Amino acid sequence: MNAAILGKKIGMTSIYTETGEQIPCTVFEAGPCPVVIVRTKENDGYSAVQLGYEELPERKLNKPMKGHFSKAGVKPTRHLKEFRDLNNQVNVGDVLTVEQFKAGDKLRISGTSIGRGFQGVVKRHHFGGVGMTTHGQSDRQRHPGSVGASSYPSRVIKGLRMAGRMGGKRATVRNLKVIEVIPEQNLLLVKGSVPGPKNAIVEIIKQK
């Protein structure tokens, strides 16, 4: 892993190339991220870098977190995240920005998908609905129908597609191409879409 940063998903837009091609882009406000901890294999058993993002007033911290940030000598942040095996040689107190990236880089971005709440099988699994067929349902077209397995094995098989909570899970998209970097505003434009609502916190990692 060559570079990493924490950011916030601002939304989506489109840009046009010189040839008139339209490129859909996701806009991120990434960094600045202070380095809070540098972990090493000698001291911690693994190598990692802990980054902070989005400044937080000190009055909102509890005593342990105040000590955590004061030991590092950095301003308190709302979010903390460890990135393992960061190849960059960084020290506690350094600040990482979007200038680590350039147009053409490939990224791996992780976030939390939009939560949809409790949904039925039509929305969650794209069932077509029972309709007029005889599948155990006569008056509830959007229900799943029969779920049993007859006399053997006389139970509902694990993993059967049924209604339940949808979304709100960690999701990762790989091979996303950087279209433009705007360091003055800490903005990163990436080709394509990324899971998560607006203002969602994401982890942005440069692929090798």
C-alpha cells in the first residue's frame, strides 16, 4: 500500500474531456489527516499508521482520548483509522493530504453502503412476485411463497433468501481511477460511483 487517507463523500458530478466524453465522477473531500500513531513490528507486532480526520473540539473528548492526542501532539479528530503496511515513511505529527495522489492512480475505496431498513424479498432479492402462480400465495403477491423443504429435511435451509435488513454494510470498490486532484480544496475526483450516502466517511487507499 503506497498511500492512504480518510475522506468524506461529497456527492457525484460529471466532467467532460477535450474530446467531449462525459465521465461520471464521485467527489471526495479527503484530508488533511494527521498521523496520530506509527506502529512497528518491533514494538506492536505489526506495522501500521493511525490517521485522524475532521477536527473535534477538545471539550468533547473524554480523559483517555485527551491523553491519546496530547501524547501525539496533534489536534483532536472525530475519526481515527489504522492503515496497515503503509509504505510511506511517516512520523507522528505529519499531515497527509490529497497531494499523495495524482490523476491516473488506481484506488481501493471502502465505506458503508446506504441502509435501507427491513425490506421484503422483491426489493431485497429482486423476486418477481408470486402473481397468479400457485406457490403457496394467493392474495399476497409480493411475499416469498413457500419456504419449506417438504418432509425431508423438515426445516428451512440456511441461507434461504428471505426478507430482512438491507444495506448498511461495509462495501469496497477496487480499481477506481483518479480523474483530478484539487489540493487547494482537498478534493479528489474519482471515476465511477462508491457505496454510501453523502457525507459518509470513506477509506481511500492507493493500489500498487
